[in-house]
Amino acid sequence: MVMVTHQSTRGVTSVCVLVVCVVLLCGSERGVEAAIVPSAGYREVPNWVKLDGTGWSSLGQVSGVGVHPLAVVRGSGDDSGASEGNGRKGVWVFARGDREWDAYSFDANNKILYDKPIHRPTILHFDDDGHLLAAFGANEMYMPHGLSLDLEGNIWVTDVGRHQVIKYSSTGRVMLTVGVFKQPGSDLRHFCKPTDVAVARDGSFYVADGYCNGRVIHFAPDGALIKSWGST
């Protein structure tokens, strides 16, 4: 189980919690170390991403990177059981392109100051060699943040400018949106800069909310509220 916290610019630590289940070998200290320390065989691959076809000359600020959960466990490229497309293969990237999050991006009430969304695709799918497989999300995102995949190969993202969580199929179809568009809040209909999503095997999901709230909200697969804990 991993707990992630965020230190805000005002010095207040807001808890942004995602629960990650890890199988630890043998339950021993040596097993824990083997599970969390990368092998010495890992190396950086320079210029791995090929941007041809993305419309970008640079990815800019990359806020999220994800692979299918089973690809991590077994290195599988098998796409059987995926809801649409080939979401189980390759690497997914959530990028801001020519937009930057800086001191002038939001007002004092956490509302984003950009009037228009990012005009190029922000959700990019690359194969293992860095070649583009798919790209979508153009004219939809204001400030990309978290990205994760569920077992069916669907892509879940959070946009801290929209204050929303969006679920996409791997072909780019919007399947679910939670939160109120560009309206931050602390009640159970709103998020305030939600940071990430973790999806359970049963399809329910947990949202870490967020930079200006300090809570986790658990939703049913259809987006119905189950429970919330933490502070606002």
C-alpha cells in the first residue's frame, strides 16, 4: 500500500492518496527490496518518443504515464478482454504540449485562467519502440494531470483545470465524466484539482482529490458515490 502526499505552496500538506496493491516476494525484507528497487539492468533510452503525427514539436510538461496493469506483472502484450482497441499494449502519455502550469494558471479560487482548451491531442499512445499508435483529447483538456489504465484497457485521466475525471476507451470514446466542468468545490458533486484515479477489479474507482481538497472519494463503476473520507 502506497500513500502519496502533496506539499502545497502555502505549506499545508494535503493528502492525495492512491492505494496500490503490490505482491511482495516471501514477505521478507529482502523480498520487499526486490519488489521495489529497479534492476540494475534498466537503462534510459534517449529520444524514445517519436513525435511524428502528434502535431507537437515537444511533449512539454508530461503529467502522466501509464501501461496496462497486467503488462507490469507479466509483460504481456495480449489484448484479449480489452473493451475496445489495443489499450493493453504499449505506453500511454498525458502531456500538456505548449501549455504550462505556473503561478498564473489559476486564480485565488482555483479556477483556471485559460479560456480555451489545449488545441492538440493530449492523450498519446506509443508502441514499445516509441512510435505513435493513437492520439486524442484535442480541444478537450485544460490542464492534464493524472493518467491510469484499468484491467479492460480503458484510460482514466484527471484534468485539474476542468476539475473532472474522464474515462476513455482506448479508441478515444468518452465513457464517463465525473465532476462539474471548470467548477471547483468541496461537496460530493465537485472536485478541486483532482490528482489521480485508481480502478479496482470490480470497476469501482477511487479519486484522489486533490490539490485544494484532501480526501479520497470512492465511486461505483457508473460514477455513483459510494463513500468519501479525508478533509475539504
